[in-house]
Amino acid sequence: MKTVKISLNSIDKVKAFVNEITKFDVDFDLVSGRYVIDAKSIMGIFSLDLSKPIDLNIHADAAEAETILSVLKPYLS
């Protein structure tokens, strides 16, 4: 598992982020404080405080995680 900080500070960014990660067949969790939600759930993302960076947990092996991170560069904070 790999954890990175991401920033989703606009509605368009949230939609684009979900579209990108749904292409991968691995699990993603967003962690904000004590809340953990499925990162592929737009409704779940909007239930979080998006004004500050959020932890993204990527449940993939190291090689696949690097590929995923290259796609998610615009969201990394």
C-alpha cells in the first residue's frame, strides 16, 4: 500500500480524479481525520472537508502504484 497527499479543491478536479482512478482495478481509500471513504465514490468525496489536502491510500503493488502516481500527478499536493 502507498499513501500520498492529494488536493481536490474544485468540483471539476473531483470529477476528473474519479474518472482517472476508476480505470484501475485496485482499491483506493481517502482518509480525512477519522473518516475513510472509497475514493471511487463521488458522493463520498463530497462528504469530506476538501479545503485541505487528503491522504490517498493506494492498495496496489509497487510497480502498479508508480503507474497510478504518474497518472495522478495533477492532484498530488
